[in-house]
Amino acid sequence: MTARSGSANARWRPIRPVRRPFFIALPVHQLLGGAHRKAVGYFYFLQGETAEELARDAAAGRARGERVFYLKVGRGEKTDLEITAAVRREIGDARLRLDANEGWSVHDAINMCRKLEKYDIEFIEQPTVSWSIPAMAHVREKVGIPIVADQAAFTLYDVYEICRQRAADMICIGPREIGGIQPMMKAAAVAEAAGLKICIHSSFTTGITTCAEHHIGLAIPNLDDGNQIMWQLVQKDIVSSPDLAPRNGWLDAFKKPGLGFQLAEDLIADGERRFAASR
């Protein structure tokens, strides 16, 4: 389009169109390259101290259709064997994973793994101290139960060393420890190059972090189907939607832009009031 100037003999000059910003709001996983799956799988985090309490929780999870159960061990040989047996009796042929949380020496880890094999353990997470990747590699060479790195994998360089030293069969890591969504994508790529899966490690955080972890899970190709989810362990979560509770161990992809959550404004306001009153 053109317009005349004030003079009849003046040249025609173009009228520049007004440029307005144009935005397309997308879910985070699409910004990361798109979803590799329609849903992310999560495990059932068993709660309880005694064998009886853990068995009851295991039975409740099994009745709800949970697929993968996760049990903390490293409480002493007798207790570990007792609680593992109690949980296995309740969950039947469902998948059972153990987490020793750096609780064993190399010798104890090898001994315990051999005693636990009869309970059909899918893997044992971080059996030895986190600062010694060779110790974990030593255990992996000697036992039949797959070994997963958790606390040993805190940085991108840790992920590389675990892969290089063939110290684990899977790597459990989350955005909280490695520094966010993009570093998680890098860690997954390093693990993928070594033929390993990533299991997302969560923490005692709100549903905001859960949403970020879920988008990561949708976006990385080499994801495990039993990831950690922990928003349910907080007394009150400040995310009001979406519903973050997996169904039969699965949580569907989020469709809303960004991380896709809405805050519970009443809980936030209440927290602000209580904080102001405490000062």
C-alpha cells in the first residue's frame, strides 16, 4: 500500500503496516521437541516403618492397581529381609524396587543382593556411598540384581562417569539436583548414548516441580516407566490443577501452555498471612 505526500508532484511512499507480536502458547514438552509418549509411568512409594505397616500399604496399592512398588531398605539385614518378604507377599507378581540410600558397604551390598534375589527384585538403587562410583561398579559386577545410580548422579559429569565406568544399569536423577529442565535433557542424552534409561528422581517439593518433571518425562526418549513422584507427601499442595495423582501408575500428558498448572490461591494467601503473623 502506498500514499501521496502533501505535494502533487511528490513521489509515492509506502505505508508501513503496524507489526503486532504474535505468540503461540505451547506446553513445555512441545518446546523441548515434542512428546515421546502419551503418559508417564510412576511407581508407588511405600509408606510405613514396620513390616506390618508396609504390608498394609502394599496391599492398598495393589488393590488400586499399582504396577511398580518402591521400598526403602538399608535398615539392617534382619529388618530389610523381613520388610521385603512382607511386601512381596502382598503385591504378588507386581514389580518391586529397593532403595538402600547409600546404606551398605561393598561387602554388605553384595551379601544383601544375593539374599534378596529370591524376592524377584527389579533393581536396587544406590547400594553404596555416592562419592565412590567404582564401589557401585564393583557391586554391579558381582550381583544378579540390576543396580541404579541415584545420589551418585548429581551433575552432568557424574552421569558421564557412571556411564563410562559402567557402574549402573539405570540412572535416577532429577531437575532439582542437576539444575533444571535443560540440564536434565542433557543428562538424558548422555545416558541414551550409553544405552541407559533415565528414572526421574523427585524430592519433597510441591506440585510445581512435579509438573516440570512430568514434562521432562514426556520429552526424553530414554525414560523408564516407573518414575518417582512425591507431591503427595506434602501436607497441602499449592497446585490446584491439574490432578497430579497417577491412575494405575500412569499420568497423562498435560495439554495446557507452559508447565500447565494453576495455583491454589487460597493456600498461598493463607501462607502469606501466617508468615506475616510470625514476624
